[in-house]
Amino acid sequence: MTAPTTTAVRTRGRWIERWDPEDETFWKEQGERIATRNLVFSVLSEHIGFSIWSLWSVMVLFMGPEYGVDPAGKFFLVAMPTLVGAVLRVPYTFAVARFGGRNWTIVSAALLLVPTTAAALVMEPGTSYGTFLLVAALTGVGGGNFASSMTNINSFYPLRKKGWALGLNAGGGNIGVPVIQLVGLLVIGTAGAAHPRLVLAAYIPLIVLAAVLAALFMDNLAPVRNDTGAVREAARDPHTWIMALLYIGTFGSFIGYSFAFGLVLQNQFDRTPLQAASLTFIGPLLGSLIRPVGGRLADRHGGARITLWNFVAMAAATVVVVFASAEKSLPLFLVGFIALFVLTGLGNGSAFKMIPGIFQAKAVARGMTGEAAAAYGRRLSGAAMGLIGAVGALGGLGINLAFRESFRTAHSGTPAFVSFLVAYAVCLTVTWAVYLRGTPAARAAAPAAGPDRAGTDGAGGTGDDGGADRRQPAYADV
């Protein structure tokens, strides 16, 4: 990484050679302005990426009996982009270090033209199911955008502001899901279910616009370039995989429910495509809007605390959904399911805030201080975010496959919801045991102390037993 500096020195093109957001003078004078500009256009690109990633959650609503695809086949169609997007998140994370955040944002935005154009060509009755599967898989490139965007923005912000910044970046991206569902609702409600290409026509110019704006206004950070060793180091750290499990419970739920909501309404409650489309956007919209709040709460109260209680609330909301599903009560089902969406958004923000805190804490435990500790935390947390995001997205695949099997065997989503309840119980147990109980693993993940805390809780200790014990009250602040 680079030595501390108060100047953002540019090299050729839009490369910034030195970047020190932890330096408050640098941050106030120019860092915040540069970071905010990059955040705005990162959000735009990621937003459209999420819209294209969730494209088939909308397209299946246009697929009436004339398409010859049964409910199980439709659930598999919406699961395919989740699988591909999850896999692509790993190389997309490497891409930021290899090509630069700005450069890769341009490329990743432009790649969205491929699945969008392909869908416009094949979206009509008579197309084979295999062709639909292939085109749906192509939309996985939109899921990869999240990993590169979060890795990039993580490097721009100081630790004290990462929860809010990452929450805004991810929430602005997540909101692409309900937005494209609203576009689908508008098309179905006005032109009818026979015109899915109108949805695609609306997005092609937006994709071009996102790529152009990224080229004009974003920057690359030279200090995070060519650091692929960070991914290997992050992959060896057990906290990467613990957080991946928790992210399956939060983001995996959000994206899985977002893709499946309309199909569940159609198959469990016999809603028409227009009726389903008029409801499907509500949950993803609220979950997306509240994600920055989850990050802000984590900044103030500790990500582990917020994440734990969020899983408790998700389990309670799932109990309501299981009861409503068994009783076929649509109003109660909507209350419980939309509550689940809101909680997944909160949990997404709080869980992702934990990641930079964990690696910053590990730097302190190794005796690092100042910019050295901050650089280590940025390096490892950025790499870990890509891996965690990839595994978390696989949770969405699991949810759609669970719904597919549940409707295929029981003709109801109830068994699937029961399995989700068990998963949330596991996640809240792990959160408590690793980050809140005061175990050795929790001590290793203790957060770095700020200037106002170093003298009270010992978070800046040297790593001996006494220092670890003094850090214990701060475990929940990760």
C-alpha cells in the first residue's frame, strides 16, 4: 500500500496514486468529495446491474401457458442467474485490483448489453426451454457487479464511515430489483403480458449511459492494484467463511425472495401476472431502502449486535409466514413476507459493516497501528467482500431450489419456509457464539479502538491475555 499522505496524486488517466482516507485532514479537504463522486456513479452502475440480474423474475410473469413452462421450470429459470452471478463475483473481485475500479465499472456495465439484447431476441412463445435457460444464465453478469462495486467503494472510505457508505452503495444497487419489477408492472398494466420486449427496450439506453458516466467521472485507486495475494489470504481466514454463512442468511434471503416472490404469489395464492406484479416490488423496495440504515445502526451500535437481533426478528417473521402459508391467508402472508424483506435489508447492511471491522481488528491484534493497520484492513476486507458476496448469493439459489422442490412435492411453499426458519436459527447461534460470547475467535475479531476508546477498553492492546480480556467488551462493535 502507500505511505500516509495528505495529497491525492494522479498518474495517467484517472488513476489516483496515493489515498489515505483515515487522515482526517486529507478526508475533509478532498477525500470525501472524490469518494462521494465515485460512490454516486458506482451506485448507478450497480443499480442497473441488479435490475438485469433480476430480469427473469420479471420475464417469467410474461410467460403464460403458451410458453409451455411449468411452475418448477420457472423457479429454475430464476435460480439460474443467481448461480452464475454468485460464481462471477469471485473474478469480479479480482478485476478491481487487476484493472482498476473505474475501468472495471465501465466494462462490467457494458457487459450488461449482452443478456439484455439476447433476451430481446428470444422472448417469445416457441423458444426452447434450453434457450431460455442459457439467456437467463447470461444475466448472471449483473450479479457480479455487486462484488466489484463493493470492493471498489470499500477502498475509498475510512473505517468510521464504511457502514453507511457500503450500505448506500449496496442499497442503491439492491433497489434495481424492485425498479425493474415496477417497470414490468407498468408494461403488463398498460401494454399487456404479450410485450416483454418493452422492458428490455427501456434498459438498453440506461446501460450505455451508466458505462459512459463511469468513464467520465470515476477514478482508479493505484494502491489496490495487482494485490491478488489479498484474496488468497482472505480465503485462508476463517472469519471470511463465517461471515459468508451469515451473508447467506441476509443477502441470500433478499435476492432469493426477490426472484421468487411473484412466482410464490401466483402458485400459492393463484394471483394473476398483473396481481403478482403489483405486489412483488414492495418487499425488495423496502429491503433496499433500509439497507443503509442497517449500516448506520452497525456504525453506532456494533454490527454483531444488530445482526444477531436481526436474525431473531427474521426467525419470528418466518414463523408468521409459515402460519399464513399453511392457512392460505394472503394478508398475513404479505405482512410476514414484507417484514422479512425489511429485515434482510437491515441485516445486509449490518453484516457487511462487520467485515472491515474484523480485519481492522486483526491488524491491531498483530501490533499494527495508524495507516498500516488501516491499509491492512482495507486490503483484506476488500478481498473478503468478493468471496463473501459470492457465497451469500448462493443462498438465493438455495431459496429458489427449495421453493421449486416444495411446490413440486407439496404444492405449497410451507416446507421451504420451515427450512428457512432452521437456517436463521443457525445464523443467529453462530453470530452469538463467534462475535458476542467472548470466545477466542471473538477476541481475534475485536474491533480497533477509536481515539475515544483506546484508554477505556484496551482495544489497542498488544495481544497478550490481559489485552484480549480488556478488548472483550468491544467484540460486539465489530
